[in-house]
Amino acid sequence: MKLLLKVSHLIFFIIVIAAIVFLVLKREPTFYSSPAATPVSGIAAGNTTHSDKNLSLPTQQQQADNNSSSATQPLLSKKNSSSYVWPTVSGSPADKEEMNQWSYDRGFTLMLPGKQQDYDSYTNETLKTLANEGDIHAMQTLAARIGGAQGVALLKLAAAHGSIMALLSITTRIENSYEVAELNGAPLPDEEKRKLQVESKAYYEVMGLRGDEEFRRSGDRHFADEKVEFTQVEQHYIKERAKAIYDELQQQRTGLGLGEFDNSVPDSVKKYLATFEKPTTKTFCDFPENQVECEKLLAEYNK
């Protein structure tokens, strides 16, 4: 029960962002949304790397093993933070387009309505073909399907291609590895759990190095909610580990002929992220014109 009710800032964010993007296209208001994230369920990130350009599809047994880990789904779908207020910010159509493109290029497929549904409808063979062509959204969708070490390798490949969403998915897999163990009544030893928490925090720091300060801060909030405090030695290690992960991804990226990471952040994105540091009085669902859509989303969320 503790795990099902724990505070998390990511899932509610997805619901609000999806609703905002829907309304942007439907009503053409001056609001635009933030980078959305859909955490991927699975096991802890391993040390598997993907140096081969061509991807291999999972066997039937691998897919069956991945499907058997569906116990992680309630853990993800029930995370909620009803007290956290997600701000909206007005901007010009050009600002909206710039922010959506920046987010989409970094793996946040939900920035374009219907796009993730398109990828979800593709066969594994189609996703494999797209992934081999460098499509980070195909890599992420395929990683969500196959799970395990091969799924982590795909996420790392997507991260090397520029995806920040892939980094977030890796943190979720790491955290699920010890949260699911607790849910199943067989918690990991404290030392092992601590190592995983440190590794997860390092990946949040990599998001900051890639220019996404809000998701880096979301890691701070996550561990604060969990009442996890890192020692000075651990904090130093986390910084060093984050730099090592970044360098590994850059090396892989260079090997793919993609050059240096683009860690720049447009002013439109900075403007939105700045609003997270300011208190707001209303949420998306507080506006009357959003009530019907919000009720539908929340009903789906609470199933």
C-alpha cells in the first residue's frame, strides 16, 4: 500500500500534458505544454551496451518473461500527487512550436497527439526497421515491449541518439527493481537498494547535463518524497557517476557519427520551466472549460 500511494510527480504530469496538448489542437488557445514523460516498466538497468547497429528482436520466451512482470503496472499507474500544481504558461504559436519540437527531439513522443499511438500500432519488425534508422521513439516503444537487458540497451541507444525520455525510463526501471521487490514482500538488502537509489539519482543528474533541469529537479523531489538523504560521499559519487554515464553516451554517439550532444535550451522552454519554481493557484482541472476532458482522463487514470 505504501508503494501504491507514494507521491510521484511524473504520472500526473503525463495526464495533464496529454489533456493540454489535446486542447491546444482542438481549441487553439495560447497555452502550450511541458515535456511529457511516460515511464517504462521493467527491471533494473544492467550494464548491457548496444554497439551493433542492427537490432535483434526478442524471442517468444523473452516476450513471455517480460509480460510476466505485469505486477509493475499498478506501481506505475497509481502514483499520484494531487497536491502538486502543474503550471501552464502562455506563449506565441512560434513559442509553442519551438517547445514542442525541442521536447519531441528529446524523446517525449506525447508532444504530438496521436504520435505514440502510431508507434504502439507498429509491429516489432517495423519498430526494428525504424530504430535501425535512428528513430528514438521506435527504440523507446520497442524497449517498452521487450524489457530486460535488451530493453535497457535500446534505451541507452536512444539516449545516445539524443533522447532524455530514455534516461527517465532507465531511472524508472531501476526504481521498479527494488519497489516491486518490496511489493512482493521480498525487499532487497539495504545495501543493494541503496546502490540502486544512487544509480537512479545519477541518471537524473545526466538529464540535467543534457539541459533538462526540471527532470533533474524531479529526481530531487522524488527522493525527498521517499525521505532518502544522500551522504556527502554519495553526492560526490553521484556527480562523478553522472559525468561517466554522459561520457559513455557521448562516446557511443560519436561512434554512430552523430557528433556532440546539443544541450541547448530554447527561451520558450526556459520560460516554461521557470514557472515550476513559482506557486500557482489553479490546476488544469480547475478551469471550467477543461472539466469534461479532465473527468474522462481521471476516470481512465483511476481504473
